[in-house]
Amino acid sequence: MIGGAAGSAAADAPTGQPVRPAAASAEVPAGVSAGVAVFDRQTGTFTEQLNTSTRFRSASVVKLLLALDYLWNRGPDYTVPAADRAWLEPMLRGSDDDAASAYWSDHGGTAIITRMVDRLGLKDTAPPPTGYEGYWGYTALSARDTVTIYRYLLDSAPGPVRDFMMGNLRQSTRCASDGFDQHFGIAGAFDKPWAVKQGWSGSSYEKGTCGQKRTATASVARAGSPAADVDLTRPALHSTGTVGAGDRSIVAVFTLHPVGTSYGKAYTDIGRLTRSLNVPGATRSAGWWYGTWSDHVNVRPDPGTGNSPITQLPAGVEVLVGCQAKGEVVNVPPYTNEWWAYLPQYNGWISNIYINSPDNKMPDVKDC
């Protein structure tokens, strides 16, 4: 069975790619605009800098600033009450939009951003443009300002604030509150330990593929919005956080994609860009990268269809394959395949029928 012949969504995805052992500099996929910064906290130097001052609409990355605004000046021994954990934790771990919208409306909206710019000395960050004050996801943010935010968290914030924020970012859920798979970029390129806050915004992104399926409203771009110096139209996908033992590297990857780009394509492209980066302290996931085809492919707990799926893949996304094994025969006319691919990052299996490979069995992937 030739997987690539069954759908055009992954027509430009490569066949199996061995994981790169290292990288020299950022490799930006065709058609993608990017701002990238990687800061090595051990040496105090940047290992990657690309368009670091370019301003992007933040999407959900701004939730870092909302949480910090809440925690500011609450004392060195402050403990977050249970009632506030109930909205802060879902906002940081699952990128909950309702929590962010409630805090935005109740605590001054754009004034939150102004406060945090002054407190942290941010250079490029700015509130949403005139006429869009209610859209917290339209806050302007750059890669270098994002590094500043994480450096404050790790090196200057009171211990309880650091532990609360970073502890929640380490518990980022694969399924976000709006149903999108948010383990792209940093979370897909490197093994743990990592801590991430991701962002996505685009009217062309299909509904989420895991958990509950609803479309986020607060951070979705509207076609025709006035761009000023921040693009509010092209689909955005951002990955920010820390990588390695002791949070050695701070990584900020901001990307914009051509209008109409699917979520799976953007997910794949930011993954390729992030994997190309020089990130000190990072451990790169072992396996082979393969493209997939079809919509909402089920990831199963074992190589068969008898048990309920763990989750579903974004359409046409590239996945890391750890090994393959024979399992239940799957028929998707005109194709039939008994081989299954193990996806270590999902701890689950998909039928090889959905893998872009020249044969039923991938030629370079080891048996499980």
C-alpha cells in the first residue's frame, strides 16, 4: 500500500527521516515567516536569533502575562487559593480561553499588558490595536520579549511564583481546552524535561482533534483585520518554553503561515523548524519522522481497533515513529495493511495504512 497516493494533504511530506543528531541554525520551511530566539542560561548567550524583535500576535502565549499580572506583588510566601487555581491551572496547562477572557475583562484588559510591559521592561510587546481591545490574543509579542519573560520567571520571580508557573507549564496537556493537539514545536521536538506555553490562531484551522471539539473565539484571527505592524490575518502557531535539565535553554518560536494553511501543515512546519534549532541541553526524540494522510486518524492503545482511541491526529501531520509491528488487518479500500506504527510521543499506535510510505511495512523503521 502506498500511503501517499491516498490523499493530497501530505503530498509534500517526506518519507522516513532519521532524527537529526544536532543542528546548526534555524531552517524555516518555505512560505513560513518566523521569529526565533534560543537562550542558553548556562552560558548566558543566544544560540539562535532570527527576527527576534519582529512582533507577532501572541495568541495564547499572552496567558503568561495574564498569570504573572495576577501573581504580581502578592508576597514572597504567597500561596494561590484553590478558587484561583481552578482557572489559572487550566489556562496554563490546557490554554483555556474562557479563563483568559474572564481575567482580561475583569482586570483592565489592555491595561494588563501596559502594566506587564513596564514591570518586565519589554521592548516589543503592545496591547491589541484600536478596535480590537477585547481580543487578548492580538497582543503584540516578540521572540526576544518572550525570552525576557521566561528569564524573569526563572531568575527573578519569587520562588512560589516561579514554582507555580513553571510547574503548570511542565504539565501542559496534549489536548488543549479547545480540543487542539498542543504538543507541537518544543513538545514534539525534544524529550522531557520541558515546560511549554503554546499559541495558535487561524480561521483556516479545523476544529480540534482531541478531547472536546469546539472552536476557540478569543484568539482566532478575523479575515480583513487591520494589520498595522502586526499581521492579524495569516494563521499563527507559536511554541515557547524551556528545555533541558534545570531549564537550561529558553526557546521561543513564533510562526505565520500562508492563508488557508491547515492545522496539520502548520503543526508539521513548526516541528521541522524547531527540530533544526541549536538548543543546549535538549534531548532529541529517537525515531523516524513520517508524513500521514487522512483526517482525524485514530491513535490506539494497541495495534488494533478493538479499544477506544487515545486521541486523533491533526489532519496530514508529520509524526515520529518509534517502531512497527504486525497487528489487526485494516481495510481502507483500496488499501489493506496489517502493519502498525508505534508513536512514542502519543504512547499509541496508528495503522501503517495512514503513513506515507512506499510499502505496507516502512523500509527503514525497526520492528517493535
